[in-house]
Amino acid sequence: MANIWSKLAGSSPVDSPDYWEYFGLRLVEHADIHPRAKVLDVGCGTGPSLFPAAERAGRHGQAIGI
């Protein structure tokens, strides 16, 4: 059924990695993560918000994705 729906629906911008990357970065900007922060990303999927959060937390911080 999913294959049929996908053909009918066509390509969605939500399916694009660029979509998730954009909103992952925006989320991290709004979260105001500082160096040494501890971050838990529940439902991180492929990590579009986890990896930018880890970068912001720095090497002395922590970011865990589930």
C-alpha cells in the first residue's frame, strides 16, 4: 500500500534530507546549547539535530541520541 501511496503522492519536501537538516539546525539554534552542555535527543532519527547539538556542546559536553 505504501508503494501505491508514494506513487500517487509524488515527492514531498518532507522526504528531503535538506528539510530535516534545516529544521534540525534551527532547533539547535533555539535550544541555545552551550559548551559543556548535556543533551538528550529522543527520537533523533538520523541525527539532523543531534549532530549540530553535539558540535555546540563541544568535546567536554555530551549529546546522546535515541
